[in-house]
Amino acid sequence: MRTTQALAQVFRATARILTVFLLPSIVFYMLFVGLQLASGEPGFIGLTLNLLLLLLLSAGFVIAWWREALGGVISLGALAVFIILGVALTGFGPTFSSSPLVWPLSLFVALIRPQSFDPVPNGILVAAWTLTAAPIVLFLASWLLRRKLK
């Protein structure tokens, strides 16, 4: 019983720590792209959808701080929609060679080391998918463990 509660607490704390780092990077990226679009620079077809899904993913992360199940489901739903749209829409790009967090991470790397990210380096791709899925899985696992205790 105590082990389960401790494990749930570790999952929750780890997910919260990850979101503390992810949310500012997502917000920075959305502001960067939003200012580019506001200046009249055209974006690719899937950019608006990517921004919307990043907003839903972020909202899920924030909600999960108080309501783990609801926030986890919102984030998981945003991720599922990202994958579905990536497969269904040609302008959205290949899903499995991308992730909702590839663009924010690529922006940070490009600001540090200017270079082309076409195609996205494997290290960024693996990190982006891991960082996208980890908080969702951890929040939902914490909720499931806590639910078993009741």
C-alpha cells in the first residue's frame, strides 16, 4: 500500500517536473511562430493544426497538475489527433518522423547552432517523442495507482 502510494507520488512529481520544462518551450515556440505569422510570413499547411494541438497538449499538462486523469486524457487525445492528422492529411507531414515537440526543440537547437533541420536529426526526434509521451504516461499511471488505493 505504501509502496504504491510512493510510486504514484514519484510518477506525479516526475511528470510535473517534465511539464515545468516543456510548457515554457511550447509557449516560446507558439509566440515565435505566432509573431512570424502575424508579420505576414506564410506557414506550411499543417502549422495552424500543429499550434492548436500544442495548445491542447499544453492545456492537458496544466490541467493534469490538479486533475491527473482529465489532463492526461486531454493530452493523450491531442497526441492521438496529431498522429491521425499526420496520417490523413498530406500537408501535415509524416507523423512518425515528427512529433508535436520536434519544432519547439528544433527551434531551440537552431537558435544555439544555426543549421538546417530537414530532415530532423534522430536525437531530436527521439527526445521529442519521449518528452511528449512521458508526462502523459506518468500522469495517467499516477492516477491509476491512486485509484487502486481508494
